[in-house]
Amino acid sequence: MLLLLVCGVLLAVQHSEATQVACYSTFSQETGSCSGLLGDGVDQDDCCLNPLYGFDRGDGKCRSCRPAAWSPWSPWSKCSVSCLEGVRQRRRRCDGVGECPDPEAQGTLQTAPCEEQACCPEAGGWAEWAPWQPCSVTCENGVKKRQRSCSSPPPACGGRCIGLDDETAACFTQVVCPVHGGWSAWGSWSGCSSNCHVEGSGSFPLRKRVRTCTQPPPSQDPPGHLCVGQAVDEQQCTSLPFCPVDGSWGAWSPPGPCSVTCGLGLTRMSRRCDSPAPRHQGRPCEGSDTIQSLCNTRTHCPVDGFWSEWDPWDNCTRFGRPSINCKTTPGIQKRTRTCLWTDFGGQPCPGDFIETRNCFDVRNCFLRGAHSWSEWSAWGLCEPSCGAGSQKTRTRKCQPDYSSYPKEVGLKKEEVFFWGTPRIRCEKLGDQTVKVEQKEPCYNVPDCV
């Protein structure tokens, strides 16, 4: 049975039968993946004694033991096209036990317009080839090169010409070159003059290898140079081995304490390869130096609280006044939020559950003054977020003239907010006086999957 504290009420969630899962010590909020396998065939309720753990029911999907909460939004993807207008997307997951609240209906996928480059690359054309450059050698066979430029016409918007800007061809001088001598590869090392090293003697056995000036041999007419360097190489045999000693395991240590004080953890036993330890290139001990086994504390881990979304702001009121609507008298309004899930000694939510601010009640007020249109807002998200028919929207709004209201109130000159929607009209923009909305299609939106 799993106990959850919801809004101050302790609920008991009874499973009809035990669910066997693979239990993991870590659930990643960023990737939604599990790591640190503790054991297979573990009862789900036992695994979720720790809300930081995760589990897999055998379908390859990692699930979180915590109460349901949204993951952070992923980074925005790359634009769907490299030039002109496309879209980018980001996603989030609902992780945990239960369902995630979504009061603003943001869903799990958001799509926004993007433009990496306002124009698409256009290829250029090649100019005529320049004359061939001189041959790279003065005797026998070489190569010659010629070049051309991407300028007929030049490319635009980051484009390029298709093909290479230089070309090579063989050239023949009809002149014989002298052949200089070259060393062959070194031959194999001979065996060491002894198969062991006398410790403390200060001298080492030697081994040798040879090479010949035959790759190629120097020419006679015209005369080539002889090889430079030594034909024989000697090396000391400094790494002759001592007799190897293979390692052997010592006794297992007693089992250690459980790695956690709540939920599931691991207990370990260890041993050392020291009976004897390997020496002089002897074989190390085979097998693991550690054995782990699952342990269960039978104690639920603390569940730290987290805040709900803020409730809407209450009415703007002033103590002792029946109404301050459409008056320049400031009031106070508040909003609250709820600390969810705190249980089993978990930490309460940080911060305050209530927030207040100064306000003017301007609901349905007739405001005089020079109301003005705002600039166009940034383009909003593409809706729907996938598939055909997706559109983006931007707006201009008639901005109220609040010049008759004080900008700050109180002895501390605190900021004041306007609450509610007044009755205002701007000079006509098209046929609108309060709000103008513009919609355009989103391009290159991925299909829904």
C-alpha cells in the first residue's frame, strides 16, 4: 500500500496485486531515463519508498516514483529548414504517479517559427581555366596545375560553384634523373645474447638488426648518392623478465551496512588480490573484487513538497472602502498557491504561499486620454503544433492612458498594478479600435506522429 499526502489529506492507494518492476536508484528529470539498476523483480511499492527512484515495468519505458510533475521544456530543436522560414520545436513530459495539471493547455509539444537565413544559396559559374603552370620537376615525370575562379557569375547567399577550382595533369621532361640510394627496411631483431638479466650486474645482453642500401641502390650514370647512416643497429635487452607470480584472492570482508537509510539500497562485500599479490607480470586475480546485494530498509523516504501554480489574483479592494472601482484610490490584491505532496518528513516548499501587490481597480472604467496602439508583438507559437494548416499570430493592442493615476504609492514608493480591463478605444486601425490580430501560415511544419 502506498501513502500519499494530498492537500493535507493522507490517501492510501491499494494495489490489487503486487507489480514486479526493475528498480533504479536514479531517475533523470532532464532525459526521463533510469540508471543505477538495484534489482529486477522488485515490488513497485518497495521501489517507490524513495520518490527519487525510477522503475521499468518491462516495456523499456522509465517511470518516476515521484508525484506527477512536468519535466523542463527541452531545448528548441534546429530550424526545420536551413534557409527561408521554417519551425523549431520543443517538448516536455509528465513524469511521476498521477496526471500533471495543465491550466494553460500548453500540452507536451510547442512549435515556433524560425528563420536561419533570409535567402537560399545560389550556385555560381566557373570562369575559363588559367594557363598551365610549369612542370613540378626538371627531370623525368612530374605534374602540372591550372586553376579557375568561381566568378561567372559569382555565387550568392553563401552558394558555391560545383566542382574543383584546380586541375592537375602529368608532365614529361624527357630528362633522366639520378637515383640516390635508399635504405631498405630494418630487418628483424636477432635474439638477445642471453635469455635473462643478471640483477645488479650493470650490463645488459645485446640484440642486433641490419639494413641495406638497396631501396633503391644508387645509380651509376648519372651517379647517385650513397645512403647516409649506419647499416647495423644494436639495442640493450633491458626488459628480460623475472619469474612471474600469479595473484590470488584473500577472504571476503563481512557484509557492509545498507547504502541508504530509507527505501531500497545495496550492501557490499569486498576482497583483495593479496594472497599473494601478482608480481613480475604475474596474472591478476580473475573475477570481481566486490559483490553487491539488494537491501530493504522498509522505511519510506521523505517526499519534499513542491508548489502548485499560482491561483488567479483576488479582487482589488481596500479595507474600510466598499468599492474603489474606477477611482485613483489604491488597493491590495492577493493570490495563493498550495504546497503539494510533503510527507514522511520531507522538506516544505521554500518561499511564501501568499503574494500581495498594490493595485487600481479599472474594470469597465471609462478612461480619458490619448490611448495609443502598441507595436506588433513577436510572432506567437504555431498552432496546431504539427501537421497541415498550422498558423502563427501576432497582435497590436490599444494601450490605456493611465497618466491620471499615480505611478507609485505609499511611503516606500512601491509599484502599483492595474487590475481589470477598462473601456478604451484608439483611433481606428483598419476597422478595429481595441485589438488588431494578424495571422500567417507556418511553413515546413513536421507531420504529426
